[in-house]
Amino acid sequence: MKTLTTIGQLKDAVGQSVWIGCWLNGKRSSGKIQFLQLRDGTGYVQGVVVKSEAAEDVWDAAKELTQESSLYVKGVVREEPRSQSGFELTVEGIEVIQISHDYPITPKEHGVDFLMDRRHLWLRAPKQRAILVVRAEIIRSIQQFFDERNFTLVDPPVLTPSSCEGTTNLFHTKYFDEDAYLTQSGQLYMEAAAMALGKVYSFGPTFRAEKSKTRRHLIEFWMIEPEMAFVDHEENLRVQEQFVSFVVQNVLKNCRKELETIGRDVSKLEAVQAPFPRITYDEAIAYLQKQGHEIRWGEDFGAPHETAIAEMYDRPVFITHYPTSFKAFYMKPDPNRPEVVLCADMIAPEGYGEIIGGSQRIDDPELLAERFAEHELSTEAYQWYLDLRKYGTVPHSGFGLGLERTVAWICGLDHVRETIPFPRMLYRLYP
């Protein structure tokens, strides 16, 4: 087997003759020179085949290549400032692995449904590859942020006996002879873990059986859900803004080329530095009414409302202290004003909506029992959750960040479907 160098490693091999394993992304010819656009997953490089210098079999092999053909290429690495990678290969040898015939995705425009049906191939496109690289950097940065701050990664179950937020938007299945559901959040289990480990986070798939077709929704998506013992509402907000700032700045530092490929205006991201502005629900309602929106106190915000509020700022904004009436049962009421809770939604700029929801949790066992009764929740299924307040209750807080919405915002994408390798949406389970 050949010793291969990756395109990403070419900077360390200038002047050397190397082999790379790759695919042909595209090709053009000036008659006596063939320019091969090569990719290997780590990047792109141009291979130059000069007829007067290359062996006849190398020239003929290059002529035979078609889009997405796979091959080994031997070449001398040259610096080339005009190239996107900064380097190019003077091709000395070609070994064809497979000639690809009738590759369906061509440089011409294709419809979204056509591309989604061929998602397994569309991933190879430069923009789609760049999005996945940025997604991977976001994931790495998330884990780095929490690991460096002594959070412990804990994995909650995917199958749950019920839902404390209602089962109407959950996928039902059978767990032998019992009813079970695919999880829509690992939060309650993270609260149990926080009582053992102090600061924890989960990172895993969640499911919502919402029949929604909006550009912000997926059926299967990934959530990051930290929980922190002995942390109040204010400290919770500080962690969130530091967290999002850290992730965005890491992407700017490590994925400039990918953001350029996607066409992202990075100046929009450079402004994302903590602290973030805050506005109360009361203030938001007053602002929206002044702007002509028909909304009353006690109603939740929709996408147009969130966008209108976000447009006031150049970075994410917290909307805090929502009415108790439509927020989750576990959120702690404001001691000075129990009709609102100690919570916040983080709204991303540029119309991307909520990327984080969080709150201080109820730590009073009697109040939590009352909330269970008010919401008609199953104490049998979640007696263990009530036990957390019975045995050593403490003030604690947490939040959840939706990975795909965050990727969409950071990349500046129109639709969340491009943020995950194989999206699951209403009426789409293939490929």
C-alpha cells in the first residue's frame, strides 16, 4: 500500500514528490495542459498535467477522468499563491481506481428536492463539505468549553417512559409490554446527574414529532444540555453568553476558509462577544406593540416577534422573565413576582430565532409537587425526579442549545436542513 499524504498536509511537503488518494471534483484543459481539481476530504488542490512533460500513459489517464472518478495521484508539491489552498501538484503519475459514469449532480442548478434525494452525494459539494467542517468545529468547541470548566459529560437515555412536557409531540414506541417515547430532552436526567457531579452536560440526539415545515425545524436534532448545581439565574446567563462567544470565536479562528466557501459575512460573527444585551418579556412586549405587532402580555413570541427584537442588536440577545403560564413546569418563579419565571431565551441575530432556552429550576419540593398536579403529570413515571427535591435539594440551573439552529446561524444558511448530514424532516426519511 502506498504511503499517502493528505491535501491538508501539503504545506509540509513543498518541493517533495507525494502520493494522494482523491476524487476528481472537476477538470479543464487548454489543449496541452490539463488542470485537475482534486479533493480528498481534507481540502482541495489543483493537479497540473503538462503534455510535454508527462508520460503518455499519465496524459491519457488524465483525459479519461470524469467527475467523481477516484484515483491516486503522484506529484511534486509547489507553492501557488493564486490557488485557494496555496499549493498545487505537478502531476507525475496517475493510478485510476474507478471511472465514474453519469454522476447525477453536475455544476448546473438543481432543485432542492433533487439534491435532498441525493443527499449522500450532495455532501461532496464544496459548500456542503464546508458546512460539515464548521459543524465539527462547533462540536469540538462545545466540548472544549465544558471540559475546560470541569463539567462532566453524562449520557441520558433516548427511551423514556413519559414526557413532563406532554406526549403530543413525541414518537411513541413499545418497550416490550410498556409504552415508551423517544426523548425530546435529556434535561431531567441531567438534573439528577448534577446532584451527583455538580456540573454536567449531555450531548445527544433528541426527537420532536411536530408536523412542522418551517426552515427552523427538524424531526431529529442534537441538543447540548448543561445543568449546574448551586447556580442561580444570573450565573446561568453568564455561562451561556461566555459559551456562545467561545464557540463563535473558535469557528472564526479555525474555519475561515470554510466560511468563505459558504459565503458567510464574517463581520456579523466578529461582533459576537460577551456580554450580551438583555431585555425582559415586559420590555419586549412593549417594544413590539410600539412597532405595530398585535401581541398581548401572556402570549408567546413567534418568529416575526423574535426577529423584530433581534434586529435591535448586533449579537445574540436574552429575553428574560417570561410568564409562568406558558413556560415549563420546572422553571422557578421569580420570588419577587411569581407570575414570571427566572428564565431566558437567547435569540440569535439575523432572524435565526431562539438557539438557547434555559432557566433556574424549582428546588422547593412542595412547589414542584404542586406543578406536577397542575400540569397533570405522571408522578408514577417521574417519582425519581421529585426525589431530587426530597433528598438534598439545592438551587440549580441549566439550559439547552440546539446544535442545528446554531450551525445555521453561524454559517448564515437559509434552511436548517443543510446543517446536518442526513436531515429528518416532515415527509423525508430518505436517504
